[in-house]
Amino acid sequence: MVGTPEEAQGRPGGPGRLVVAVALVDSARRVLAARRTSPPELAGLWEFPGGKVEPGEDELAALHRECREELRVEIETGRLFGEIALPRPGWRMRLWLGRVSGGTPVAVEHGALRWLGVDELDDVPWIPADAPLVDALRVELADPVDPVDGSWAR
């Protein structure tokens, strides 16, 4: 049984889950990537930081919580950048643009962190689900306008 329309769309409590992530962009127009350590089939692959939205939790609150837990940073979120279906039935991921507003990222739950410029995005193997978002981000970072809030125009 599918349940409510929200559950059918993979929101918390339904047959799927909502995962939230952020493409953190710094002033040098680099993006923070995090190397996974688990599960075994994804260990060693890179992803955007984030995690699962808990039942009853607001998705942006979940994103801020995940960044505090996984990276020990506070973030400023910009616009929603994209949404993709994940390999698990009913699961989806929403990706925001953002920047670090407090602290320095630390790999608490990941094997490593790396800031990647637009010309370095292919230097790491991304998890397959993130690949279309990485391609779209490549175009976004090449634009002279700040991808997070529209400033930085050159």
C-alpha cells in the first residue's frame, strides 16, 4: 500500500526516502566533494555532503543538521539546484547550492574531503546518482555569476 501522496513521492514515512545534499561553493568557485566509506559498493566514490530527512523533519533543517554532523560547519543555502531519482525505489535526492558560513569542513563521516574546481570535477569518481548533477554543476560554475546568490559577477 502506498499511503498518502507525500509517501508515494518518497517523503519520510513512505516507501521511499528523501535525501538532501548541498553543493558547497567557495569564493574560488570550487565545490566540496566528500569520499564515501560505506556501504561497500559506494566506498571510495565521491558525493555531495548531505543525508536522509528524518520523519517530520523539514528538508532544509535536515540539510543544516547533516552539515553540522558530517562536516562540523554551518551553511548558508542558496537555491534548489536539482532533484534526481535514486536507484532505490521511491528514493530521491534534492541538491541545493550553498556555502560554508561558519567553521572549516572536517571529514567526520567521510574518508576525505576535497575542494574541486570546475576543471577538476572529473578528477574523482562520483557516485553514479550524482553524475547528472555534477554535469549540470560544471555549466553553473562556468557562469560568471555567483551560483549561490547571484553576486560575484565579473
